[in-house]
Amino acid sequence: MIRTLVKLENAMKSVFFLSLEDMIASDIRKQKFNGFKVSTLNHENSDDVFCNIPIRMDCFAITIVTQGILRLRNNFSEYILQQGDIYLGSPSNVVEFLEVSSDIDVVCFLISVDFSKKIGVNLHGVNLLESVLTGKMSQLSVDRDVQDRLVMYIKHLGQLNSPGEAKEFHSEIVNTTLKLMTYEIGAALKLRVQNEGPIQDRQHQVAFDFINLAIERFKENKSIESYAADLFISRKYLSRVVKEVTGMTPAQIVNQLVIAEAITLLNIFNYTMTAIVDELNYVDMPTFSKFFKRHVGLSPLAYRQSVRTAK
């Protein structure tokens, strides 16, 4: 499996980029569909988890804890997942596993952006799967019945993706199972929104709002003053609060999001440098190259060449 190391500004840690394509290619078991993958984590393979290393993937993730404790950091916020908890991840997330208990049992479903669109789990013209997985909530708790159904759906998808002769209506069964899983999660998310009261801590609310704005707008907007204005607070107050809550400045958070996105795009070889500069809204290639080299230590061209060589 290809793991790309990226050094971030003012950070002792690094980000590994993992592509779904590489994860599927590294698996000795063949698949019918290359757009999704089912994996498990338990006491037998828990030592393989990259603890304390930030990871960026190019796919959506649904991770269900059926036993044990999984502590992780998702986009600068820490979560503790236990039995019945679900982690919903998207390509915009930088995830860091902090602690895995010895009795851990996790089922994980990974699906590419393209495959989710191809399957077309639509509701009123909206791709429901993409909508669910790019929502503001990354952690969700469900009761045992819902957990068991979701695990059943995911394991069934894994079986449908195994080698062997395809059944009649095979793709339709995959599509329907994905819809059932997505509607189940969507219903649980809606119930949580209805039952959950507002966040009481003003500082955490400000940090939460800033991070969500940054995730949505970092490509177009890299100005901290602009984010502060959108939140109707001063830049000084925003910087102080975000630093206190996350341990990082607003600029560091935006820069980390930009670097993570740049790494993703540079790993897609048919994406030209010009397209990447346009996608990240830099005025020209020299400006982007200077920013990238300052944070990563290599120019974008040199970084892409190192990835080609590694593969």
C-alpha cells in the first residue's frame, strides 16, 4: 500500500494520504466492484492501526464500533467511540487514531465519491449518501437494533463484493442494500438533530462554526479576517478561541486543509498542475508552489514525481 508522508507547518506530526484504490489493490482478496471496500478491526489486527498519525483518505467512511473503545481526532475535534457509536468520515476529514482498546471490534465501510454518485442514492434530487457523509456531525450513537442492522448491511455488501459468479440483479441488490444503510443512518441523524440541544459552551460553538466554515470554504477563502466577519466576531477573538479549543490557530487549520486537499489532487495524475491551482484558487503556479514547498518541503512537481516513483 502506498503511504505518502507530508510534513505540516509548525507540527511535529505528519499526514499520510491513503487512497481507496491503493487499499483495494493491496488486498489479496479480489473484488467485483472497485468503488467500495468493507474491512474489520479487532484484537487480531489492532496492532496494524496507525495510532497518533493523522490520515487523509479520498473516500467516505462509515465506521461502527460494536465492542471496545476507539478514541480518535477528526478535523481537530476529539471523539471517544464505544459500542453503538458510528464515525462518519468524508474526504475533507483528517483523522488521527489516538487509542484502540484491546477488545476492539469495528466494522468499516469505505466508498469512493464517484461510486456513491454512480449508485445514485437520491432523495428529492439530492444524493443522500453524500449528503449524510458530508454533514456536520461526525459521531452518531444508535441503539442495538439499528447497530445490528447496519452491520448486517455492511457485511452483506462485503459478501456481494466477493469473487464469484454474479447473481441475477447483482448491481440492483448492491444499490438497494446501500440505500437501506443510508436511510437508516439518515433517520438516526434526523432523530439526533431533533433531540439534541444547543451547544452551551460559547467558545466551543465558535470553534465548531469556524471549522465547519473552513471545511466548506477553504478552497475559495483563506482569509481569517473574512471568516471572523462571517461569524460576526473580531479576528483577535476568533484566533484566541480557536487556539484555546483546538490547540491550533485558524491559519494553521486552513493551511492544513489546503495542504491535505493539494496532496489528494497531486495523487490524481490526470489532474494537471493548472487544474490544481485553479481548484485551490491560487492566482498562479508560483504562488501555489511557494506555499506548498514552505509547508511540505518539496515543490508540487517534485512531490508528484516522488509519488510516481514510489508507485
